[in-house]
Amino acid sequence: MSRAEPTGDAAMSGAEPTGGPGVVAQPAAGPAVGAEPAGGPVTVRALVARGRGAELRVERVRLPAPGPGEVRVTIRAAGVCHSDLSMVNGTLAATFPLVLGHEATGVVAEAGAGTRLPIGTPVVLNWAPACRACWWCRHDEPWLCAANTTPTVARGETEDGIPLHLTLGLGALAEAVVVPESAVVPIPAGLPAEQAALLGCAVLTGVGAVGNTARVAPGESVAVIGLGGVGLAVLAAARRAGATTILAVDVAEAKRELALAAGATDFLLSDDRLSKEVRARTEGRGVDHAFECVGRAATIRAAWRLTRRGGAVTVVGMGAKDDMVSLGALDIFHSARTLRSSVYGSSDPDREVPVLATELADGTLDLRVLVSGTIGLDEAATAFDRLARGEGARWVVTLD
């Protein structure tokens, strides 16, 4: 997910290889978080990519003290999103060395001047904080904020003194982050960390794509292509919206059980019979809404073909710059379909994350189906290998 675009997962099996990053963990010995004097820089352990396709390593990195308007957050849990993989494999133009991760929850541990959140406040990270002053923010489109245009931001340094860059300005696969206070959203205490972490990307992206971008209505039909964390969140959101036909599509039969648990009424393999199978379940029309959660031209075209005349295709997946989509001019006119993208679920995290967090706290929202497993930071690189193979939904790194 570039900072100009929220990433859905390219979660179908057959996702592009990463060059085989494995984990090479540095020993945990050495300065711990907070070992330096209060108000000074801190040394933390983080998952670092030194270059495109490079082996991922857990390294000690140095973060500056929070400046005015900034906070240091001790990370409790962080999800591994396909956007992180896109940084490593070259789909997104990243600057290295790079701390990976942007989907996380934690606790405010230190605050700079002019901040409002008390120490100890539990928060979810927001990878696209709004400036509230640009044209898009003033027109109630903070997800398109002009301040969020680069996939990596320079901050801190490696242990050997090389300037460090952070994925989407966060670098959340680490023991701690130092970020603007606008990049954190307070949440209730006591939430399961492995689920709360997903509110900041997969869940907000999926829920927003259904409710804000596509505005799925009760009784409508939906197809979701690509069943990673975001695709599964779209399925769950479609069920909550009252869609009656919810078709989950993936190339991997192994995703069937996950899809049905998330809310799909049926699972379909992405093969030569897909369009026929979809029309057989929609009285020959095609679905009202198709959500593309892969980020490839081929699956965008597939979503177009699955959608009825006058229906809507919503692209949630983040794709490569040179992967071009071709549609016939007559088909565009005659079909009267709408094709649009959903950037960060067309959402305002400051407003919508607290709502989702409250639902998670009271049991209205259950995200357990999205969590394929939890691992430690030293095993984090293995989650990238699983992601590249299209295995599971979300793997979450826990640091408690």
C-alpha cells in the first residue's frame, strides 16, 4: 500500500515471489527499549530489509526521541500485510534499509511537547494520518490527504549508522515506533492485541470498502476476489451489510473454509468456469458488487466480467505501476458499470477505528477468523514466505 493507496492483500496463491526472505535474528542482548535516559533516543529490535529481495533480518536500530507533536509507542502486536511484501519485492518503490510493518497496536510510552495522549494510552497506528488542511481533507476525503504520498519515510538509523527508512512512516514490525501523534488512534484497554492490530489496515480497509466506497445495501449480491486478510474482511463486512449472496473467489481451494467462516455464502475457484458459476447464482445477471482484493490487471478484468450491467467494481488490491488494465470502449459504455478504487476504505481512521474498537470490545465484531496465527519478532520473516505462497489470512507478530 503506497501512502497514496491502501492496500488490499494480493492474497491469492501464486502471489509474486519475494526472493525468498528468511529470518536471521540478531541476538536479543544489548540495549532494550527505554534503556537510554528518558527523553533520549532508544534502541529497539526491528525487522529490516536491506534491499529489494534481500533476506529479512531482525536488527537493532536507533530511533530518535519524540519531538514536538510526536509520541513513542511500544508495540504489542503487528500484522504482516501484503503491502509490506510489496516493499520487499519491488512492486512499490521503497528506500532501504527499511523497517517493515504498518498495521499495529501498542501503548504510548513517551510523548513530546504539545501532545495530548497520556502515557499508557492504548492505540492503533494509522498509516495515513490526515493533515486536516489540504483540499482533500477540507472536502472530507482525508484518506486522500496530500501529505501522504510516499511509501517510505526517513527516520532513525541502523546500528552501523546508516539512515533508516520506515514503511508508510511507521515501521511497525519493531519493539517501538516514534510517530506523529496524528498517526495513532486511542482505543479501549483490554482488547486482544492480535485482533486490535488489524483494525489499522486490513479491517478498516475491508469494512470501509463495503460501507463507504461501494455502499453495499441489504439484499445485494457480492463477489470478492482474493482471500487474504483484506478479502476476508470484505466478506465479513458484506455479511454485516446484509448482502444475501456473497461469493468468495480464490485460486486456492485451501481458502474455502476461511471464506465460509468469514461470511461467504459460497466459495468458487478462480478458473475457466468462474463467470458461468457466478451467473448461475445471480439469475444470469452477475453480482451487484465485485471487490478485487489482489491488485492485478487480470483479476480486475475478472471482477469486471463478474459484475452485472449497472453494477460496481471496487478495486481494493494494490497493484504494480506497469500492470495495465485494458477494457473495451464499447463494453464500458454498454455495461454501464462503475469501476473505482477504495483507498484505505475511503475511511477516516480517527472517526472509524474507535467505532470498530468498541465493537471488538463488546463482542459485536469478532476478528478471530482473520488471524491465522501469532509469532514472535524473530520468526516474522517466515510470515512473508507464507504470504508469498498465499497461505492463511493474517499472520500477527506479538511483542508482549
